[in-house]
Amino acid sequence: MSIAVVVKVHDGVVLASDSAATLSITDQQGRQGVINVYNNADKTFNLVKNKPIGMISWGFGGIGGASISTLAKDLRRRFEDQQDDWFLKDDYTLESVSKKVRDFYEEKYQPVYRDAVDKPYIFFFLAGYSSKSEAPEVWQIQIGGNESPDPIKLKGEHELGTNWGGQIEAINRLIKGIGVNFPAALKELGVLEEEIEPATAKISLKLETPLLVDAMPIQDAIDLAHFLVKTTIEYIRFSPGAPTVGGPIEVAAITKHEGFKWIQRKHYYDQRLNPKIEGDKDVKIRS
């Protein structure tokens, strides 16, 4: 599983995620068990180098034999190839990019899972700036089922706030004031079916903690995103069951003038031994 967080303020948008990848198996009785948890999966991406577009994935971690991160780099090549129909020109919109992300992963997904009984789901937050926009947007993309739906705009240019996906219990309780099983608890207490949803909304509104302020500087938005991911990791760590959220936290910020900037990132290679990596800036080695 995963935790994916997007924080949008006036100054820009921040993406943060954990690095855990869970390997599980389902037995003949339909019970699912965790075989192993790997803490080095890549879930946060600069979708197109030198463009203010970032993406986070959660849900199923691969399609066929390829990880979501490897496929994201394949998609990046298409966006950067001037001979490709998908070359990202300077008049792109986040909406058009989100649809291409959906189409790309859908094209990979359907041949592998079209006939599967239990079809896995993959989700993305896509965030950043359209080529001519003054403020960022946040979109959600879903891959899975018989046909993937159109991407959903979560935050337009003038909408601010926080979105999170994956194992959401800790952040739901922290910000919304209630857990995901709260409606079921109301039902057990005898609350009428038609009253559960409005009651849940009213109680959550009363208990909600407004951690984000619209005018929050980008550095504080970075700290908030990191805090929410870290809180989820610790919550899962001390909860019963496998630690399915964990590993290094990756954080990136996207602003109007600075573009996409990594704040915290892991590498599987030693940067000192790789002073120049294709697609990356030169890494200076200290003498």
C-alpha cells in the first residue's frame, strides 16, 4: 500500500509519498496475506523534465512485468520525443496531460488484466502548471476495471487545500476528525441509512482540524506534506499488521518560477560515483 499527499497553496503545490511496496498473495479461501514489504519503491515523479508537472502513484505497483515508475519514464520519453505525436509542446494543459497519462497506462493495463477476475486498480495525483496558467492544478487519474474513467479535477487554479490517497485512515482521523469506518459505526448504533451520510458530514465538519492556511509559504506546505506522510508511516508502524506504509519519504515542490524541485529524494545509486546521470543535473563531488 501507499500514502500519497498533495498540498496546494498560493505559492505552488507539494507532492509527498512513502516508498513501501507490498507483496501479497490470496489463498484458495480468498484471504489475503502479506509475503513481504519492500521499502524502496518509486512513487513520486517529475513527469516531464524541465516542465512544472509532477505525479504520485498509489494502489497496484505495476502492470505485467513493469513497475509504475518504469512505465512513467517510458511515458516521459514519449512526451519529450519531438518525433512522437505525444510530444509535449508549449501550449499543453494539465487536463490534456492527465488524459494522456490515463490513455498510456490504460493501453498497458488492458492486455494484461482484461480477462482477470479481480482487476487491480492504480491511482495517480497529477499536479502542476498548464503552460499558460498562473496557478497550479491537481488531477486524479484512475486505471482499472473494464475501462478507466476520465480524470477528475480535484483542485482548479483558484482552489486550495490538501488531498491524500492510499491508506488514508491516519490523515482522515487527524484532519477530518473521524476514521473511514465511522459510517459503519453509526449504522451499528441504529442510525437510519438515509441519515448516515449527512450525519457523517456534519460531525466531520465540526471535528475537522484546519491544518492548511491558504497563504501558507511553500516551505511550510512542504513541512505539512512531509508531516502527513510521516504520521501515516508511524500510525501504520504501531497498528496491528504488516508495515505496509514506510521507507524513505520523497517530497517535491512545484512553483511558478522555480518549476519542479526535488526536496527529498532517494537514489539506488551513489551520486558520488555517478557525477553525471542522463536527465539529471551534474552532481559535483566534494574533494
